[in-house]
Amino acid sequence: MINDIQGNRLSQDQMERLNQLAKQQNKIRKQLRELQRRGELESGDRVLSELERMSEQMEDAINDLRGGQLNQQLMQRQQNILSRMLNAEKAVQERGKEERREATTAEDREQRASPEVTLEELQKQVRKMINDPDYTSFSDDYQRLIEQYFELLKKFEN
């Protein structure tokens, strides 16, 4: 969708879809704020810090969507949001475990997808990570949040 309308005027249908995407992303942002308000995340917590940055990026993305500013920067921002969501979930899961820490060699892992990555490739990569037994399992609520996010991206891409 971005490639189709960059530099061109947006149709009424495209503007409506962007507005829907912005509303849904705003809903997710509000859900994150609600977690913070209910005290499920403590101030100074690494997860809270990550979620606050993600919320700010979501707000920027919402403003871009409402303004019809579709560009590569917006797609990169959306990929960063997804990456932050996954990192935050992993941190929450790790915090819940009471296992002793062991020293291990760090693994190189790419955090950002390149701008050439398609939505389908990104979705496949994330689904593979979610289903990987070496990764921490995700809660049902967070799994639904990830699925909602992919649905938003699909609508945005079409």
C-alpha cells in the first residue's frame, strides 16, 4: 500500500483505512497505558521503560497515519514497535521465572528487519520465534495483541 500511494493523493477508501489503523493502534497504546496505570508495571522497570518508548512510537505512527504520511520511516517505526512488543513480553516472562542466572555466551541476533523485508516475511519470522521452544512462551493476552498488530499491518499493507 505504501508503494502504491507514496507521492500520490490518497483516495477516500485509503484515508478511511489509515484512520481505522490509527484508531486500532491507539487502542493498543491505551491498553499499554492501562497496564501501567493498574500498577502491573513498576516505575523504573526495564519493561515499563520499553513500553513507554513503544507507546511514544505508536503515537508518532498514529499521527503519521492520520496525516496520510506513508513512507519508509513509518514502516520502520512499525517494525520497531513490533520488536519492542516482543522484547517486552520476553522480559515479563523472564521476570516471572525464579531460576538462577547462569553465565552464557551472548548470541548475535538481528533486532530490526531491513526495510526490504515484506510484511509476510516479518510475520513468518515472528511466528517462527513465537513457536520456537527456545523462546519464552507468550501469554494468551500478549499472543492476541501480536495477532491484532499483524492484522493492522495487513490492513495497512493492502
